[in-house]
Amino acid sequence: MESALADLTQALRERLAVIRDEESRSDQAKHIDRLRAASEKIDRLQESLPPSIDPRLKHYLERKSYDKALEFLNDITPSGDGR
């Protein structure tokens, strides 16, 4: 499960990077496509997580509270990389 959490952490960071990418916003359609792809990746990773994941993380992901999910993952791992 550690690998799945690390992958999820990375996907959440990638989504945040897309949101923060000011240059990408100059082409709104491309920006939206990148954001959609990042969100779909998170959804796929979420579906692959075991049912035994922490209820708080599950709640954040179900509510699409991705900032909170990333903060949670960073807090549960000393290196902050989901491992």
C-alpha cells in the first residue's frame, strides 16, 4: 500500500503544479485538459486503494478535498512523500 500512497501523493502534487502553472493558463483549453488528466489520474489511484485506508483520507478523496488529502499524506510520512 505504501507504493499506492506514494503514487497518490505524487499525483496530488502534479495536480497542484498544474493549478499553479500561470503560463499554462494562457491556453485555457490546454490548461483544463491538463487539470482534467491530473484529476482523472487521482480518481484511478483512489479506486485502487484498499478499503482499509484511513477514513480521513478516504473522506478527503471522496469530497475532492485534494489539498487536505495531500496535507494528510505529508503528515503521516516523515519524508512527506507518501511512503
